[in-house]
Amino acid sequence: MEKILIPLLDSDVAPRFDLATDVLVVSFSRETLTMGTIKEKVVVLNNASSEAACRLALSENVRTVICAGIEAEYHDFLTWKGIKVLDDVCGPVDLVLESYLTDALEKGMCFY
Amino acid sequence: MPTLDPAILKWLLPDTDSLTDLLDELPLGVAVMGWDGTLLAVNKTYETLTGADRQSLVGLKCLHGLRCDYCFKGCPVLAGWKKVDARSAEANIISRNRNKVYVRLTISPILGDKGEVRGAVETVSTRATHTLEEGTAGLTGLGNLVGNSPEIQRIFTMVPAIAQTDSSVLITGETGTGKDMLAEEIHNASDRNDGPFIKVNCGALPDTLLESELFGHAKGAFTGADRAKPGRFRMAHGGTLFLTEIGDLPLALQVKLLSFLDDKVIYPLGSTKGFHADVRVIVATHRDLEEMVRQRRFRQDLLYRLNVIRLHLPPLRNRGDDIHLLQDHFLKMFQARFGKKVEGFSANAQALLEGYPYPGNVRELRNLIEYAVNFCDGKQIHTHHLPGYLLRAPAAPSPEPEPEPAGPSAAQPDVRPARTESWEEVQRRMVLDALVKTGGRKRQAAELLGWGRSTLWRKMKHYGID
């Protein structure tokens, strides 16, 4: 079971990691190349902050964070904790997720 | 009142390219957007501030392009124009380089014939990242610089006149004397204070990276250059570029800097197209540049070019009673910051502080007092609240005569090596002490030190504490 975390603004990737109150946590397992199970949940943070989002990523044992703008300090912190950060990604979350699940997502991709 | 003839405007700006060229010359970031916030045009400064190129920005909604906190705080482009007038706000953005940049925004609606909002023009300019620290009221100072000694007062009186010129300034002085702050105060007092203040430490980057960092590079200039980079000179357009540790600038780049100072045009790496950058250059160093010229490690012609105005900041040990003024200033500052009720120093602690030679100058004094306020649990700072190395340090020598700042032929003052290693050891011990006191609980340790968790984490990483 792999987990990813995406800060949300409505149904898009939030432009800022530190200002997102809604965070999507996706758990998925690949059974074959094209088949698998996906579970999604949206966590609402009491106060939007980079620290709260980092705490959530750690407590949920997230493997990858997908976001748009993130400060270097928090990017480095997550990387230090062994979490892969794909930043500077923007677009509707469904397209971003689909791209990630097909191993096509890279830093800096825009889906608008 | 004279009105503008639209035909003349059309003649002046016949197509989008001429409008873009005009916008590119402005020292502010400018974006033209549609009624729904879709970016239609951006200028070079906007590209520089966001770190994104214009091809990737145009067509995006402005909140995804600029990544500004004001988008979430009632920006009329998103929330709707309840009152159709220009708005301005202080905000911050996160650039593609993952830096938080503090900016001043203005958003003005573009109105149609019937008063309907057709679009908006947004301007973005950088602002200083810090406000004046607490406790400067009543002290003699210039911005964040505090001092009452004749040497410092002479510099304070010179700054307003220096700020009004565009001449290059060379600031010399030992480490920790406030060279960076003085450069920023000169910028703040100048007409360029609406423009950016960009600081580059010439000693912090390897030679190969420094050229592209300073002058930028074109797309495809070298392997891995998958996008064009504007460079710090272009980022400083309309403002001030502060090159600290100029003595560490490699000889090859000294030539390029000299060429810029001559014609004010920069050529990004791999590009033949120059950019006219309206930038004032301030440089600083703790090294003896004249000696470096003699050793052929620094170009003499560059020294002459930079040495138009020279300011020398005296070391703390030669500033007489300024040490008391600064002690009080930092004590009040950290009292307020950490919410402690420390009222002063015991006689022994005061004697110890007065007798110490401060090789790290004002920065070292500031750090000592920060340490003491952190560890003081009563109303008075005693010697045991001060770092242990103060007790082992030799007493301060009598103040040495400071040479008059003069032209390039004048001898440089004695530059003593910094005691940064010592302070690093102290800080490492502070972190360890706090962790021991709190049983390894990082949140409590961070609170004890008066730091954020992330600061503690950074320090732990820096000092290799697991």
C-alpha cells in the first residue's frame, strides 16, 4: 500500500503547500500493471500551515507529496524524512493523479 | 485636461510585441489578465520574481502563476469586484526556486465603456523581508544599525548623501560588523527603495554556478539548462545588487563584472542578446583588497571601479561605549521576542562582557545575548548563563587606532579571523543542552530555545545531531 498526499484547492492542486486547508490522501496498491485498488480521503486541517501538512504526511506514512509552491525548508525536511516531493505541479487533481499512477508525473508539469 | 488620442497610442504600440517590449523595461513585475484572472501578458520582472518563463505563465490563472497569499485573502480578481477601484496589499509569493518572496501588490481593474470589469493589471514589487526590530526607539541608529561612537555616527551622517547617488559603494570591515545591514540601509534610503534589494554571497557558490547565478543563462546554454534563468543582475533591475564577499569572486567573473559596470549591459550565459540592467552595485568584503591586488588575486581596474565610495565599519572593540548601547538593545529585543523578564546583567557578567575582545563583533555580541536570555530563568543574567568560552577568552586589548577610510592606496585595517567555529560549538551545545533538559522532546526543546520546530530541525541537521 503506497500513500500520496496532495494539498487541494477545490478540485485542483493547491497553488501553495502552506495555505491549503484541504489535503487529499490517496492510498493505493498495484495488483497488476493496470489494475489495483485506490482509497481516497480528504483531511481538513484546522489551520493551514506547512508544518501541519508535514505532520500529516509523516503521521500518514506518505511516500510522495505532490504540490505546487513549497518553501525550500519544508521541501528539504520532507526529503530528509524520506518522502519524495514532486513540486511545481499544477492542474486538476484527477489528471495529476492519473499521470502519477501511470508513472508519467514529473516536477514542473502543468495540466491546464 | 488633455485627453489621450487612441490613434497616437495605436501608432506608438502597433502590436502586442511592442507592448511587451515596453513592459519588459519596467522595474516592477507587471501582469495583464482577463476578467477571470487568466494571465494574458507578463513582463520580464514578473518572470524573474516568479521564476517561471512567460510561455508557461500565459494562459494560467493568476493564482497558479503567482502563488501569492493575497489570492486567499480577498483578492478582487477571485472574490469579485465589489468596489471597482485599485487595491494594494503587502503579501508573499513562493517562487519556482522555492523561495518565499515578500512583495507589494497592486491590482487595478480595466473597465469597459459601460463600467464593466474587462480585466485587470497587476504590479508586483519586492519589499524588505524584515521590519525594524523591537527596541530601537530612543537609541541612536540608522534602521537596524545602532551606535553612538564618533566612527559610526560619521557613517550614519554620510548614508543619506550616498544613498542619493548611483555610484558603486565598497563596504569594508571585519566579519559581524554590519556590512550587510549598512548596504540594505543605503538601499532603503535611496530612490531605489521601491525596487528589489538582491544579495549574492560570492563565496557561497562554486565558480561554475556563480556565473549563471549572477548573469543568468539561456535555455540550452549547457547540459541541464532546460529553461532560461534570469540571473541576479536582472532580478535587481530598478534596485540594488549587493555582492558580499567580493574578494571571493573568481578572476574570470571579475572581468564580466567590470564589463557590466562599464556599459550596464548583461549577457546571460549562452546568449548574444544583452539586457540593459538599471542596477546600483554595492559590494562588501572583510578581505584586504589592496593586498589581493598585489598578489594578483583581484583586478586593480575592478577595485578602482568599485572604490568610488568606501565605507569602513570599525570593529566593536574600537567602538567604546557602543557595547553598552548594543547590549541594552539586544537585551530588549530578545526579552520581547522570547517573552522573558530579564532585567539586566550581574556585575560579574557585565565585567566579563566588557573584557571580551569580540572577534565576531556585533553579530557575536547579539548571539551571546540571545544565548544568555534563552538560558536565563531569573531576572538577571549571571556569568553561568553566558557561554563557557567567554571565561577562557583573553581579555580585550586596548582599542587599536583605526585607519581613515581612503583610496585604494591606503592601508587596510588589521583583519582578524572570525571565531565562527567557536559560536558553532556553542550553538551545538545549546541544542544538545535543550534536548537533554527536555528528555529529547524536540517540540519542548524548540520552545526552550525560542525557536520554531523547523529551525531546531535545521540546526540539528547542520550539527549532525540525530
